[in-house]
Amino acid sequence: MARSNAALKADSPAMGKPQAGKVSTLDRTIHEPIRLGILSALAVNESLTFNELKSLLGVTDGNLSVHARKLEEAGFIACHKSFAGRTPRTDYRVTPDGQASLEKYIAHMEAILKAAKPRK
């Protein structure tokens, strides 16, 4: 079962810059399912509120806030806090770095799937 690992190598076009032929690893910041969901939802929406993301992803307040903070610390999303009357409102949007990192992650996953696909 000899399959080519070329699509998984760091010097593959999908992987960007060569790193001495090492197999590249997935971005663990994005790979976590809730974080991937947050980033994916924000990539196709200009912005979403905390409650919109919570409802969309079906997660708890605590889960969403912890994972959103990780993405914010990585510079992948931006958070804006305000008030609507006396009610706090938190809005999130994807940053240019977050968009680029998501696109790189998707390209990496596509390369993995292509390499794993059985040959006919």
C-alpha cells in the first residue's frame, strides 16, 4: 500500500514554505472542533455576536468564551464589547491573519484527503 506522502510534505504547494522536507502538522489552534467552528462561521459572516455563535455551534457560554479567547490570543479573531442599553454585547469578526490561517488549514486538510484517497 504505497501511497505518496508528497501532499503532506512541508514543501508541497498547499503547505507553503519548505521546512527541510518535514511532514507538516495541523495548526492545533484551529484544529480543535469548536475553534474550527468559530473560525469557519466568522469566515462567512462579517461578524457574529456571542449569542449567535453559541446558538450556531450548540455550545455552552463557558466553552465558547474559552475557545474564542484562544483564537483571540492567537490573533485569528477580534472581539468588540459594547452595551445595547444595559445588556452587554460581544461581537466577533475574523482577522486577516485568521482568514489566512484558515485558508492554509483547509489547504492542508485537502492535501491530506487527496493523499489518502485510494487510487483507481
